[in-house]
Amino acid sequence: MRLHIHILIACLIITLTTLKLTESTQPPYACDTTNPKTITYPFCKTTLPISARVKDLVSRLTLDEKILQLVNTAPGIPRLGIPKYEWWSEALHGVSNSGYGIFFNGSIKHATSFPQVILTAASFDARLWYRIGQAIGTEARAVYNQGQANGMTFWAPNINVFRDPRWGRGQETPGEDPLVSGKYAISYVRGVQGDTYLGGGLKDGHLQASACCKHFTAYDLDHWKDVARFGYDAKVTKQDLADTYQPPFQSCIQHAQASGIMCAYNRVNGVPNCADENLLTNIARKQWGFQGYITSDCDAVSIIYEVHKYAKTPEDAVAEVLKAGMDVNCGWYLKNYTKSAVQKKKLLEADVDRALSNLFTMRMRLGLFNGNPTSLPYGRIGPDQVCSKEHREIALEAARNGIVLLKNSAKILPLKKTISSLAVIGPNANSANTLVGNYAGPPCKSIEPLKALYSYVKNIQYHKGCNYVNCTSASIDEAVKVAQNADYVVLFMGLDQGEEREDFDRLNLVLPGQQQALITAVAKAAKKPVILVMICGGPVDISFAKRDPKIGGILWGGYPGEAGGIALAEIIFGDHNPGGKLPMTWYPKEFVKIPMTDMRMRPQPSTGYPGRTYRFYTGRKVYRFGYGLSYSKYSYEFVTVTQNKLHLSEISSTGVTLQNSDSVHYTSVMDIETESCKKAKFSATVGVQNHGEMDGKHAVLLFVKQNNVANGKPMKQLAAFDSVKTTAGERVEVEFVISPCEHFRTANEDGLMVIEEGSHYLAVGDQQYPISVLP
């Protein structure tokens, strides 16, 4: 009898375990076709338009049920067969478990970890960015299909302009140029959401996964001295908003057709972003045509009352954000105070319904209300497509093409594969974790630079050099001895997430602790000029290394992701020719005299304010935006330019030009897609010659310059870029399409985008081509 009982218990355990495993691999969805009750609901009928289905669904909810759906962790509605949903998932540079929606606790335990965005941007390769987005979207859907996701809305990309070099989150962004940030958003979002590279490929609006551009808007300070992002009021001019802070978001909405945007913590000119109706409704939805959902950053609603003191009561804060156009609250404020706000008549239930319509529309676009997802589009994406060979090769390609060669004066690089010994020194040499940066999920397989170098040279002596990356203590004498006993030396220095991260901005721009002393001593003692590899997101003033003849080569590796160690080793030993270019200016250490809270982009000579980013900064630079060397020498020439004169009267939508106070003719350009703007487009073909002995991937950057830079016009601005493959000794041609309405316009002091008469130049490398703009 006891034996039978034990057998029964064992069978029961196996059955329950099997059921649990089956349940864990079942993705959550509504409108189960095997449930005779739910399939009768109109909101489950896929033949109806999504708008009609959403209207039916919202009409069936009680006020209490509605309110519970307004927060990121939305509970299920069992009586309607609707499962719980988590809005907060992250996929900044790979599917991550940083939010609450993704779990690596089943058969999928890892995801491809691509380079941190700042390094990916350095490739200036929009097609590569798109392929990364595709891979992330595919892996996201695979995790969901495997039952390891409670949501398919990913709060990425971060497209804020990297305005100040101290910003801890600058590493998450595509850099300081608004055009690059916008192009990155377009490529990444289209890739993640399942669109084609050129757009327009989404069938019936259905999404592979949902991307969300953040943080809207003028958010680029986390915690600097006693100023925190939660209470910060960004004072921004109309001019700077128009041509710096807003363009990436306009591109994300209008061209990428992102399905989500996130409103930021801070205020802009006194108004909290999440409570700004002009920003969320008038600009995003009405002007730019946004049709997705808007989420708050986490707890951004609560601080409107508790920190900003903008709202008098919690109910006022809730009413402000819902009326402004926000839809879902990351946090609990809407759950706690929406009902009392309705009861106190500060808010209408119709305002709640408006938000819910956007939220359920998104879930339906993701196919989560269409029955069992395994029989639907994207339903066959399985675990074999996570950490696939293809995706890991893309991660390696992105690291290779993003890494920037900053110095090679001694021609020390690349090292010969026949060298007899190598000293590897530095706190970032043997850390795989440092390579991935923040918002990273568990990588497929991450190889430390030290381990990767062993595949090229067996006789390696390694010394950490510092106790930690902060280098509060350094074993300089021991590191010097290691360096003296090797033929060549590579130093892996820089920063990590202890030095720059979310909610932590830097106070200086120099290497932490005793790193500089260690580098200098090792370089002095080494037999030959040493190689310095900088692992960091934000720029560091390494002027000492730039000047030091004993430091022969410098590489910037960013945070290069799971394959970054391999990519660095390949570049050091010449299996790859570096071609990345800096997506941000590297400022000198004295730049920290400027308050991080000063949001102005334009310089003010009368007060000594030097401005910010390559477009406006007038001070000394350690390295300029767009700087990057190669093992090959490249030259450029303008082969053909189909236009050398532009007439404002022909560009103007009215055919009439205006004059400013300086009697300069101009025309206003708000919509670059007008017929006159389309007709004004012309092409510029640039010849690119590889004079070296190595093949290479090379980033080509085309700028527009003006003679007259008065009234806050940029000294130059990027108009187009491309990444081209060249073989040794080969010449290739690159054709750029120039849109004067987009690339020749600048913002005036009133925030209007205008094109002014005068001399303009197309510039690539040291070559310029004049374009006259006439009345």
C-alpha cells in the first residue's frame, strides 16, 4: 500500500511539474479560440478594425478595472480572459531583464549583447543599426513565444542628444548630433518593430515588438552635484529646442513610426514633460502624427506633486498627465489616485478611456488579442533564434566597425602576429562585465580582451595595475616590471559603470584615481611605445597620452558588448582595419567649469561661454566629433554635384522670401516634404580613395558649412553619412542626396526653421564644394 502511495505521489509530482513547465512555456494572450465565452466578444474578432475592437473592450470595463490598467504592471481581467501585462521591458542594445517584463529563467537564459549604443553609433552605418534592431526584435519575440515575457513593449532607444560630456547616460545615446540620433532612431525602431529598412513594410500596423523613444524632451542630466533629474527645470531656448533637442524625436515619430514614447522626469521651462499638453498632444500627436502610447518614466507622475510641486494634490498630478496625453504610468500614482481624481471631478472617465484606447490598441497591434500566437505572424520565432550565430556575428561586426583609432603616430599598430611577448596591464583588461555597459541582459558569451589576445600571442604577462577601475590604489612598480619584461605593452584603462551610469554624472573629465600615473610610468619604462585602449562611454581628457611620444597608439573601445574583446584583439593585431569615428566631441578637463545645468547650445562670447557640441563649441578640443584614423590613408574628392545654386523663391512654399533685421533674405521651412522642397533636392557624389595596403570599412561624413555664422547659426552641421567598404588601393564613389529644406536650414531665435541667403559649402574631409543660396 505504501509503495502504491509513493508511486501515486511520484506520478502526481511529475504531472504537476509537467503542467508547470507547460504553463511556463505558454506565452500569455487573450481571445483563446478554445474558450467559447471569450471568442464571442467583438474585441476578439480579428475581422473588425482594431479601433472597433478596442472600443468594445473598453466599454466592458468597470472604472476600477480601467484604473488598474493605467500602470506598467497591469493585472489580468479573468472574467474577459485577458492576461496580465507588463509595459516595462528594456532592449537598449539587446533584450534585457532590466525591466519587469522579461525573464531569463526558462530555456532561454541569455540574449545577444550588442555594443553599447554610443559605440554602435561610431560606425555611422544606418544599415548595421537596422540589422541590430531586427535581431533585437526577433529575440524579443522569441522570448515571448517561449513564455518568458509578460510584455512586448520595450523602452528603447534613448535618443537624447549627448549634450554634456559628464552625463552618466551619454553611453546609451547615439551621440551629440541630432541628425545621427534621428537616423539611429529610424533604423533601430524599424528593425525592432518588424518594418523594412526603408519603412512602410508593416502589414496592417502589426508589430514584431514595440519600440519606445525616450526621454521626451531635453533630458540629459541625471545627478550632478546637488541637482537631480527628478526636480530639474531645464531652461531651453526656442532656438535650441527647434534644432537640437526635438529633431530626434520628430524623426522617431514621423519617419520611424515608433509605437511608443516616454516623457521625461524633468521640467522644460517650468512645465513637467509628462504634464505638458503642448508637448504630448499638440506637438507629438497633432503636429507629428504620433499614433502610439505614451508612458511616463518611472515615478515621473509622483514627482510632479512631491518634488516639482507643480500640482497641488496627487489627484491634480494624475489629472494633469492624463489630460496632457500621457497613457500609462510607470509606478503606482495612477492606480492610487485616479479614482479619487474622477470622484473630485478633476478628471473625466473619458480621459481614462482615451488612455486605455491607446494602450489596448498597442497590445492588439502586437497580436496579443488574436488567439494563440504560435499560429500567428512571428509565432514560429523560437529559442534557436536567440544567440544565433548570425546575431553574434552582427555583435562582432558592430564592435569592429565602431571602435575608433585615435592615435597611431609611432605606427605601432597593428602589432605583428610574430611578436614574442606581450604585457597586458589595466583594470579593464580582464573584465567581461565592463564590456557590456548598462541596461544589458545576460550575454550569450562574453570574452575578456585578455583572453582574446591569447589567440594571437601565447607569452602574455598580465597585471591589473589598479585595485579597481576607480584606481584608488595602483601597483605602479609591479606593473612597470611587467612592462619592462615584454616586447610590447597594451594598457586597458578608462571607466566603468562605477564611474558613469544612470543617476550618476561625473564631476570631472580625467581618468579616475591613479590611472594616469600608472599609464605614464608604464609608457616611460616600456621598451617600445605602448598601446592605450580606452574602455568608456563618455569622453575623457587624455591630452597627456595624445602628446606623449611613448604612447604610440590609442584606441577608443566604448563599451563594445559581448564580442568586444575579440574585436579589440582583431584590431590590435591587424585582422580588422578600424574605421569608426567619434560620435561626440572629447572636451578638455577645464570644461567642467561650465555648469552642467546650462542647457544653451550656442556660445556667448561676451561671457566666455563656449557653447556645446561640434556645431557650436568654440573652445579647445581633445578630439573632435567625426575624428577617427585608419590603418589606411583615405582621400576624398567631389566627383559631381548636380546643383551649385539654390533660389529661396523656388524653395519657398509661397514663392515669397522675407528679410530679417540684417536685411538678409530667408524663407521659413516647416515641412520638408512640400513639393517645392522635394524639387530642390540634389545629389553629391564623393570619390573615396583607399591609399593603404589594407581593406577597410570607412565612415564618410558630409557636412554643410556657412560663411556667416551670426545669430546662432552652427559652424557646420552633418548633412549625410555612409559607411563604405574599400579594398586596398581601391577608389569607390558614394552618392548622397541633399535636401536643402532639411540640411541647409537652421533655427532662428523664435524657433522657426529657416534657410538664409549666402555662401554655403559641402565639406567632406579637407574638400569643399561651394553652393550659393540666392533670394
